[in-house]
Amino acid sequence: MIPPFLALFCVGLCAGQGDIRRHESLPRPSISAWPSSVVPANSTVTLRCSAPTRDGNFALRKNGFPQGFVPSPDSPEGLAEFHLADLKNSNAGEYTCEYYRRESPHIRSPPSDALLLLVTGNFPKPLLQPHQRGKVTAGGKVTLQCQRPEHLTESIMFALLKKGTSTPIQIQNPVGKETDFSLQNVAVDDTGDYSCVYFQGKPPFWASEPSNHLAIWVTARDSLLEDTESSNRAETTLGTTEIILIIIFTLLFLLAAFLIYRYSNCGAALDKMTKRCVSSCKELLSCSAPGSNQPASWPSGLTGCFLPTLTLEEGTQGSRAEEPHGVTYAELNTRALSEGPSSQEKQPLETCVYSALKM
């Protein structure tokens, strides 16, 4: 039994304008396919027609002719779902939908844009290949070439498909046996599996098997930039570390050379100083016994000198036991030391007084 609204719609169409006439003031509906408008034979597809009104009945057309498909009774208001099961090649074509008002005046909307439904499997699969290899940066360009077999001479068209989308990404005419699909300013959302088909551009709209899937990976520009900056920072840190190590080793080398130089000079100076000191001491220790003349180089303020091996004079033996062992005394002329150089020159030389203990 034909539903009343469908019978009324058919009556209006058959009667020409009649009571149900097209009115351009009504909003145009839209049509879509789920899961895709390019499906294999014997599969099921759902055509959805939606309109911004709740007061309307929907009808489906194929290649401009009304179809007897009835919307699902579970369809929500403002939406009609047409289930097409066990698809055949004869189901391929351009579909549109429209709606009409239930209440007077009974007018119908303009048709929706056409949806091309393709049933694949009539021709051999094409070859899909990229013009460039590797990852693609967001904002860049991707060119994919779809090539059909050479033995086909029919007038055909190419469609680029992406897994997860309901309609072809692009539809193009061929250039010879192939065509190029260009994806401009790609984004991360363009990452996915792509394929292509070729089909007849007019009824019966036969289509080929889909090509093998081609995976495209789009890398975010910011992530790539961040990785590059991290690499540059690592290289900069490495270069700074090397410079610091070079400076440290250079300073250590200079310090070692300076210490060696100072050590050599100080050793020579110390040896020279020791020789001068020994010479001076020999002059100081060249004093004669009491009664002898003091050398001219003897300091004027020193009236005695140290002799390690001297014989005790008579009169001092009584005090041997009282003095420490190995001690020698020297008597200084403090008055001569306190006076200036002029007074020292006038003072006569005194003989050395030796007082020593038994060694």
C-alpha cells in the first residue's frame, strides 16, 4: 500500500503543477550518503535528506526521475533516511531529494544538489602513486596521480577517495590515461588512507575497483619547528661546552708552563743566593785568634764570630759543666750598630773574642 503523502506527491507530479507546485521560496534540502557514496556491489547504503522544516514530506529522485523508496519510519523530524540494500550496478546514478508541505498550500521545495552514487567493480583497479615521497609538512602541497589501464578507451572520469569520508575528495577529467590530484595547503586532518577510482561520466555510471590504499602522513609545522629549535639548542650547548673545555685546558697549560718557568728561575736564583751566602759566611768566619787583625770585609758592628771548632782558653774550663754542649757565643758592639755609618768608619777594628765550649 502506497502511503498517502507519497500518493499525493505522485499525483501532483503527474498533474504537472497542480496543487503541489515548486516554490523557490522554500529552503533547499541537502542529501548525503552513509557510509560512502562509492560502495561495492551487494552492499548497503543510506541516503539522508534533511531540510530546515518539520512540516514536510520527502521524496527521492534518481537522474531526475522519482523513485519508489520510502523513508524510514524511524527518521527524526526534518530528516528522511532511505535505505538501499543489496546494491546493483543499476542503482548507480545521480540522486536528489525534495520535500513538500503537508498543509495548504501544497508546495514543494527545489531539489537538493545531486549526489553521485557509484557501485564499484565493473573495471580493473587503477594505480595511485604520489609525486613525492616521505612525510608532508602542514601547509604544503601533495600531488597524487591516478592511472587507469591502457586498454580502456571509454570516456571516463577519475575520483579521489579518502577512507572515512562519505564523498569523493575530488573528481576530475583525465589527461590521457591518467590524472593528477593536487591537495593544496594540507593540514594534520588530511592524514589518512587514499584511493582512487575511474568511472563513466554518464549513465549507466559504471565504476572500477578502487586502487590500493596510499597512506599520507601530514606533520604539524609547529612540531617540526620545535624539533628543529631543540636540535639547534642541543648543537649550541655542545659547542659552548667544547669552547669551555678548550679554554680550561689552555689555562691549565699556561699555568703549568708558568710554574715550570718560575721553578727553573727560582732554582737558579736560590743556587746563586746560596753560593753568595756561603761566600759571605766564609769571610765572616775568617777571623783570626785574639791578637790578630780582623778582615776588612768584617762588619764594623760585629766584634765576635762563630767558629764551630775552637779550643777553650784557659780560665774558662771551670765553667764547662755549667754551659750547654756545643754552644758558642759572639759579642756584638751595640754602640757601633746604633751609630751611623760615619761613626762606624772611625771606630778602630777590634780583635775577635772567642768563647766556646767543648764540642
